[in-house]
Amino acid sequence: MKILLTGGCGYKGNVLTPKLLKAGHQVRVLDTMWFGNDLHNHPQLEVIQQDVRMLNDDLFDSVDTIIHLASVANDPAGDLDPTLTWEIGALATMQLADKAVRHGVTQFIYSSSGSVYGLKDEKDVVETLPLVPLSEYNKTKMVAERALLSYADEMSVQIVRPATVCGLSPRMRLDVAVNMLTMQALTKGEITVLGGNQTRPNIHVEDITDLYMFLLENPEIKGVFNAGFENLTILEIAEMVCGFADASIKIRESNDPRSYRVNSDKLLKTGFRPKKTVESAIMEMCDAFKIGSLKNDERFHTVSWMKKTLIKS
Ligand SMILES: NC(=O)c1ccc[n+]([C@@H]2O[C@H](COP(=O)([O-])OP(=O)(O)OC[C@H]3O[C@@H](n4cnc5c(N)ncnc54)[C@H](O)[C@@H]3O)[C@@H](O)[C@H]2O)c1
């Protein structure tokens, strides 16, 4: 199949692209390369440095499926320039869907976010709960979902609401909880935990990318799916990290007491099963750091990197 993958040079995209190529697909990556390009050349891979807000018709040539990952990809990054966040997150997604239908694309896989639910009293967050997104980033995800669902009669629309992702990727993200705590332990010998009792769902980067592969192979599985399998407190994650890295834990007052558990039973009913764990993500990071293949690179810190290279205030 021919796949148009937006955001293919990002954290998830760098893990997903080799899986798509290995499965024999032809992959066209569209990415602004804000964090560089770590993808390896491959005869079936075309990498285009371009903004998803500027879509020319040629991009859709013979494309069967779109996997849409490009986005300003966390809350504080989304607050840096709300107009940019809305243009990319919501408007460009709508334009992508519109062009997809016009060019006969039959399948659209979208990475929304588990953060669309906002603050929930329910301890078990399922897909049918109302969405009350809080940040600009969360709001654009909700609006993009709704825009995409309005095209569901014309192509297979598969929307994933991932929990916080963890684990190794060539374009590492060190702003996400497990990865951030592990890097603190490895570089400072001390983990700072704010509060610590907040429960948050997690998913390994290998599992979320396996899920995109699973959906690609099963276009009949349509609709919206939570994807988060380990609901852990921040303190539990920090303690897990200390099992693999020589570090102590410092607890400070929290400015964010939110706790929620994502329920992914709907996804499990499709037959999909995660294979990895938070523990394996920590272990793999520690091993990679020891042999020097993982570094605390400044481009792995999304917000400070965007401030330095992209958004001048
Ligand atoms: N990593 C997580 O924990 C997580 C959790 C839930 C949802 N998501 C979503 O998954 C998707 C991928 O996230 P990620 O962790 O790989 O983030 P990332 O920041 O590593 O990757 C995003 C990629 O999109 C590219 N990009 C941004 N704006 C673009 C534009 N206008 N045109 C073309 N390319 C553009 C960036 O250059 C980057 O390579 C995002 O939509 C994110 O919101 C991520």
C-alpha cells in the first residue's frame, strides 16, 4: 500500500516508519523536520520537508492510507503560539481529510490524545464520556476528531487517543513522564516528583506504533479508541526507575493534582494486545544511556527546542 505519513520524523514516526517499510509498504513522509530527520534512506521511502498546512495535490498521488501524526505535540508547546497550534492541529487536519476524500484515499488513521477528556471525576475514562479539553493542544485534538468523523461515510476513519508514550526512539522525547524521570535519574542521580500520587496512563512507543500497524491492516475497525494500558502514579514510575538507575526521589508540592485511569477495553475487544511495559521502556533507556546511544540532547526537549529554534517571543 502507499501511505502518506505526516509527522514521520517525530518521536513516534521514527519508530513507525521502519515497521511500515518492513511490512512492504511504500511510505511518503511529510514533515517540517522541527527536530531533525533521523530516518534512514530506503528505496520505498520518500521524505518531504514540507508543512502539512501547505498541501499540494501531488502529495496524494496513488495514496491509499493517511497516518496523521504531525502536530504541535504537547500542552506547553501548544501554548507557545496558539494560532500555529490551531492551524496545524485543527485546520490542517480538516484540509488533509478533505483532500484525502477528493483523491480517493480510503483510510485515515489519526493520532488524537487521551488529554481530550480534561479533568474527570470518573476513575475509569471510557470513550463515551464527554470531552472537556483544557489546553489549546487538547482543544485542537477534539476539534480535529470531530472534523474527521464528519468524513466517516467517505473513508475509514480510525482515531486513537493515546496515553502518554514512553520508550526509545531515534527522535527521543524527554518531556513525557517516564522518559523525563528516567533521564533525570541517569543524569542527576535524583528524580524530582511533583506530588506523586497522580495516576496517569502510559503506553510504550513500540505498542502505539504496533497499534497503528494493526489499524492499517484492519480498516474495518472504525471509530475512536483509547490506548493506554498501565495506569501508574508518578511516584510508582519514579520508584520503578530507581530499580534500574542509581537515584533518589525528591518529592515537591504539585501544581497539577489530576488523576485519571484510561480504560482501553474497547480497543482490547478488537483483538489488539500490547506487548511492552513501562518497566521495559525504563530498562531500555538505561541500557541505551550506558552504551552511549541515548543522550540528553537539547532537541529532545520539545518546548525549549521550539523556543530556541522556531518561536521567538
Ligand atoms: N508522545 C506522546 O506521549 C503522545 C501522546 C498522545 C498523542 N500524541 C500525538 O501523537 C502525534 C505524534 O507525536 P510525537 O510524540 O511523535 O511528537 P513529535 O513532536 O516528536 O512529532 C511531531 C512531528 O510533527 C512534525 N510537525 C509539526 N508540525 C508540522 C507541520 N505543520 N507540518 C509537517 N510536520 C509537522 C514535527 O516536525 C515532528 O517531527 C502528535 O499528534 C501528538 O499530539 C503523542
